[in-house]
Amino acid sequence: MNVVIYRMPAGLNLSKPKSRCPKCLTPIRMRHNIPVFGWLMLRGKCFDCKAPISFRYPLIEATVGGLFVLLLLWEFASGGANLPNHTEPPISGLIRLVSSRHSGTLFSWYGWHVTLLTLLLAMAMMQFDRERIPVRLLMFTLIPALIVTAFLPKLYLVPHQIPGIPFADASVPGASGSFSFSLSGPITGLTGLLSGFLVGGFFGLIAKSVTSPSTNGTQSVRNLAFMGAVIGFFLGWQAICCLVLMTLLATLILLICNRSQLLQLAGITLFLSSLLFILWWRDFQHLLEMAIPLGERLTGILLPLTILLISTFVLTLWVKKCPSNETLIAAAPDQEESSEPASEQGFKPDLPLPNQSGES
């Protein structure tokens, strides 16, 4: 994940050359490249020259692993208790569900949502580093996902439900009879992508208008529009409606506590909002159901909104205590002052070796 966050915006190859220490230029050994454990074995320092390694690297690695485990226990092991328009199977528990006939459907939803959150985390950190989110990152993810939705339209728990769009429910049985091709999935994804792109871009424009004019706001607007498009594609336009409420609340905290960092932290708040939305999706979906009393609908989302507000507040305090040009990345102690952005400072074990990438 750290390699993707740094190398993709820089236009570098993800696999070659190998990671190295930027101070002594020694390639990182394979046993020291194990996520989290490698950093712990090294005690946060380069094995050869003892240059400090930023805590950000194991933090992101642990976050990715935590996402997989959290959704596995919360969504899969519960039989999809958090998902809307879904009836939980009569059995529960991770071991029983894996061996049951419900495992295929639950695992497809689990993989779909983990893919979304992992992608959003990478995009959020690129926005935090004030880097441009590359279009190829979206293409590598959305094009295969669009093809998958044509054969697995049930990945969308809430279809687009837009009247007047032709062929929304048209399907062509597969030759083997074991699968079918349907336009319902791609239409749901594309309508969500468009709505998310517009809402994300509008949110970026608002954030840009209330931050410092010196901030590179145009790039941030583009990044937030891309993040909104990805959320809408994976979850549908209805999810965007609920995420607007969550994003506004998080933005309010950012404006009160750390207005100058609004654009930088906007991507992380979108990631947190999406995570909490998925975990409490059924309760958020009830907001759109008028048959349920308003008090009951609001009670169901009180906990995730509280978690979002507290986590956003803690995030602003953490960033505010860091130097403005370093934020979460620790600079080397003998590093001179630099005007480079945060993503270009500190220890970067995912940088390519000189002369191996054709650059000096």
C-alpha cells in the first residue's frame, strides 16, 4: 500500500526497482519488508545506517490489515447483518458460514467492500500528501469492476431505482446457464459514479472556497471528485446521499478545529465516512424509508455519527501538533529544511535506487 501511495503519483513502476534506504542507498532486505513486523524488527530504523523510518509506514499497513479483519468479523461472520435489503442466514459464526451455501454471496460482498475501502485509503493518503491521484489508478480498478458487475449485479445491494432508463433489468442468460449478463449492474455503478463525481467535486469546491488561497485547491477538487466517483460506483447513488450528511458533520469539525488543513484532511474524512457507512449501512438505509418513524431512524445512526465526529476531532489535534511541512511523516534528524511537500520528506523505503530507474 505504501508503495502505491508514493510511486503511483510519481509515475514510477510499482514492482521495480526494489525499495531502498534513501540515506545509505542500501536495498531493503526481504525479511525487513514484511508489513508491520519488519518495522518492529528494525525498531523504526534502517538496518545499515540507522536512519529513522517513519511510523506512518506500519500505521498504514496495520490499517489495511485491520480493514480486512474488521469487515470479515463485522460483515461476513455476522451473515451480513449490517447490509440493507438482505436477510441474514439462519446460521452465524465464521466457521459455519464458510462451509455453508451462503459463503459465496457473503464473500463477494466482503471482497467488494474491502476493495473499495483499500482503494479509498490509498486515494485519501495521496490527497493528504497533496499529490495528484493518477487516472490509471482508477482505470486499473473501475474497468475490471465494471465488467464484474455485468455478471454479478447482486454486488449492488441497492439497485439504481431510476425510472425511465432502458434495459435496466434486461439480462441475457449465459451459454452454460450458470451465469447471466445483465445491464442492471453497470447502470447502477455508472449512475453512482456520476453522482459521486459531482457531489465530491462540489464538496471540493466548497472546501477550496473556505481555505487559504495559497492552497493548491484545484488539484484537491479533482482528487475529491475522483474519491466521490469511486464511492458512488461501488455503493450506488443512494449511499452518496447519506455520505453527504456525514461529510458535512466532519467538515464542521475541521472548520472549527483546523480550518487550514481542511483540504488536506478531506480525503481521510471521506474514507472514515465510507467505512462507518458500510458498517452501519442498514441503519443509514432506513433514513430513506419514510415508513419508519424519524426518531427510530436517527437513533440507529447516532453511534456511527458520534464515532465519526470523535475520530475527526482526534485527527485534527494530531495533525495540528505536527510541523506543517511534515505532518504524519517523520523527517530524518539531520535533514535540512526543505520546501518539498510532506510526501517528499522523511524516510521513504519505497523509493527506487538511483540509476536503476534510469534517473540520477
